[in-house]
Amino acid sequence: MRPSIRRADFLQKELESGLKKDGQMKRARFTEEQIIAVLKEHEAGAKTADLARRHGISEATIYNWKAKFCLRGQAAEGPGG
């Protein structure tokens, strides 16, 4: 029975890594609208560490979102705003 316990531990760790049993990545936790709301809070002056703690994400995630969504927004607006 010992090997089956190890297999269960392995499967649990695999699931915790973000993979489903079928090998697919799990769905994103935040919609684009939620991400944009967090970024608006950041632009309004909220501290990155406070936002990260409140929403259960890392500070790096906020900076990654900012890089991804700010570039998308600037390209959509075009020159002159």
C-alpha cells in the first residue's frame, strides 16, 4: 500500500502545480475585468504589496498584468489618446 500513497502524493503535488489530471492548465482565477479593476486601484495610488495581499496574488503578478494590459490599452487607443 505504500506505493499508492506515494502516487497520491505525487498527484496532489501535480494538481497544486496548476495542472489538471488530464495535463491541461487550470483556468485563470481572474477575468480581464477583475484584472483591470486591480490595475485601476494601482493607478489610483494603492500600494502594490497591499493590493497583492488583498487579492491573494504576488506583487510580480500585478507587474505582469500591468505590462500585459497597459500595452494592450495603449495600442488600442492609438496616437493622441
